[in-house]
Amino acid sequence: MTSPDKASQETITGVRVWVPGKLFSFTCTRPTGFRFTAGQFARLGVNNTLVIAGEPDVIWRAYSMVSGPYDEHLEFFSIVVPDGAFTSHLSRLKVGDPIWVDKTNFGFLTTARFESGKHLWLLGSGTGLAPFLSILLDPDTWNKFETIVLVHSARTVEELVYQDQIQQFTGHPLMSELVPNLAERFRYIPVVTREKAPNCLNERITTLLANGELSEVTGLTLDKADSRFMICGNPEMVTDLRNTLKIMGFSPARRNTPGEVAVENYW
Ligand SMILES: Cc1cc2nc3c(=O)[nH]c(=O)nc-3n(C[C@H](O)[C@H](O)[C@H](O)COP(=O)(O)OP(=O)(O)OC[C@H]3O[C@@H](n4cnc5c(N)ncnc54)[C@H](O)[C@@H]3O)c2cc1C
Ligand SMILES: NC(=O)c1ccc[n+]([C@@H]2O[C@H](COP(=O)([O-])OP(=O)(O)OC[C@H]3O[C@@H](n4cnc5c(N)ncnc54)[C@H](OP(=O)(O)O)[C@@H]3O)[C@@H](O)[C@H]2O)c1
């Protein structure tokens, strides 16, 4: 039994399929009193209705919030892992179905990791886009940084999800009111690596950083005083990017050790 002290049963309020059988997003009601910092993740639980052997009655996984800290609902973006214990259940959920949300928030992929900095680079692969959408929706991020660059790398164009929200972000009713000069301060760089795609860069983020292309297309110089990096998604991408940035002179931001790079691995 899942204890109501630790977790709250919420209700799915919307589902959006981006790529059938592969990528989808959903919204659910927000537990009363559930607070989080943009970039954090929740632990979500689904009832093991498929009775997957060896799995508990409620299967739990970490999920980054896509929604902003002030949104009424919670939103999440998910992959469908073939035969994955959690996503086999999650991808079947419909509006009105229950989902468990742990009442505690988790995670350190937040801008609190940085003491200073002017330009924030959000580098995500695949579903690693999720926490960055929440970070963009937090007015505090914009108070802290002058410019924010969102780089999302996907294998194919159809996996470049949330295009409508990102393209229209600078016209977001609340954010455009709260954030001065939002349009000049936000840059979105879509990257597609396994097919030709117009208006996208076509090489891995590691290559684009090392060869100076990201700096060139954004018009931003990369340096220790001003640049801060958050990386999320595929662990190999996280490791390779961290190493690329290390060679360029950037170091991890650790507790008690200021740095320029904060990361989160999804598996
Ligand atoms: C801090 C944190 C935050 C996370 N946030 C998200 C999120 O916002 N959205 C999300 O879809 N997943 C997220 N994940 C991954 C998520 O917790 C589960 O791993 C995922 O739901 C798959 O669960 P599963 O039981 O179906 O498969 P699992 O048994 O958990 O995973 C099986 C395999 O699937 C692959 N895999 C797992 N997750 C992903 C992924 N996201 N993208 C591509 N391949 C994957 C890996 O190869 C993994 O070994 C997060 C993980 C962590 C640690
Ligand atoms: N998306 C799919 O169609 C699909 C299908 C079946 C299984 N899966 C499995 O799902 C997992 C992740 O899938 P995903 O869709 O999120 O794709 P992913 O493999 O994480 O790729 C997403 C983006 O990250 C880039 N990337 C991956 N490794 C990198 C690295 N080391 N350095 C720099 N960039 C890197 C990819 O470039 P590259 O294209 O150059 O790798 C791609 O642009 C994998 O385990 C995969 O086997 C995915």
C-alpha cells in the first residue's frame, strides 16, 4: 500500500501524444501544498495493473516537472520504453485515471547551483528537455540571467517536441509581462542529428560547442565569468558534454565549490 502521508493520488487531466508509441506528455492535478523549484523532479507512481512480475503494486520513477513552479497543474514529458515497467503503464493512462505523486520534491538541477553568471545555456537531449521548460517558466531564472539559450537535440524532427510553446514563448502572457525584453533575451537552437532538417543544426551538441558553432549562431562568447551550463538527458551525452566543457575550461558546480556546469542523468 502506498501511504497517503508520503504520496498523493492525483488525476490525469490531459494527454498529448507527440510521436505515437514513443513520446507523449500529460498533465495532472497538483497535490495540495506541493511546492518545487524549477528544474526539480517528482517521483510518480502507477498501479501495477498489468501485473508485471517482480514489480511492486505501485511502480515509481523520477520525472522532471515541465510545468512552471506557479502553474496550477503539473505537466510531465515522457518516453515510452518498449516493455518498460513504468512507461508501459504510464503510456496507457487516460484523462480521469489516477496517478501517484510523492509529496516530496527532489533534485539539484536548479539555478541555485550558480552563484553568478550572465548567460544560461540549457543543453538537453531527448526527454531531457523537460526541466528546462520549467526553468524557462520561472521568472526568477530571468531575474538571475541576462540571456537564456535552450538547445534541444533530438534524433529526428518529429522528436523536436513542444515546438509551439517554444516558438511562442516570447509571447507567453505571463512571462512576456513579467520579463523585460524577453524576445531579445531568449534563443532557441533546435538540433536534429539523424536526418536533414531545415532551420536546425545537424551535429551533436558536443561538436557544436567544440567547433564554436553554438557561440556563432547565438552571438555569445563562452567564458568562465559569464557562461553557465545545465545539461540533462542521455548519460553518455551528459558525460561527453561535461568532458567537452572541461577541455574548454569549465568546471562542475558542486556544493561549496562554485562552478559553471550542473548536470542530471536520466538513466
Ligand atoms: C532525475 C530523473 C528525472 C527523470 N525525468 C524523466 C522525464 O522527465 N521524462 C522521462 O521520460 N523520463 C525521465 N526519467 C527516466 C524515468 O525515471 C524512467 O526511467 C522512464 O520512465 C522509463 O521507465 P521504465 O520503467 O519504463 O523503464 P526503465 O526500466 O526505467 O528504463 C529502461 C531503459 O530505458 C531507457 N530510458 C529510460 N528513461 C529514458 C528516457 N527518459 N529517454 C530515453 N531512454 C530512456 C534507458 O536505456 C533505461 O535503461 C528521469 C530519470 C531520472 C533519474
Ligand atoms: N528515439 C528513438 O527513435 C529510439 C528508438 C529506439 C530506442 N531508443 C532508445 O532510447 C534511448 C534514448 O533515446 P532518445 O530518443 O532520447 O535518443 P538519444 O539517443 O538520447 O538521442 C537524443 C539526442 O542526443 C544526442 N546524443 C546522444 N548521445 C550523445 C552524446 N554522447 N553526445 C552528444 N549528443 C548525443 C543524439 O545524437 P545522435 O543521433 O548523434 O546519437 C540525439 O540528437 C536510447 O537508449 C535508445 O536506444 C530510442
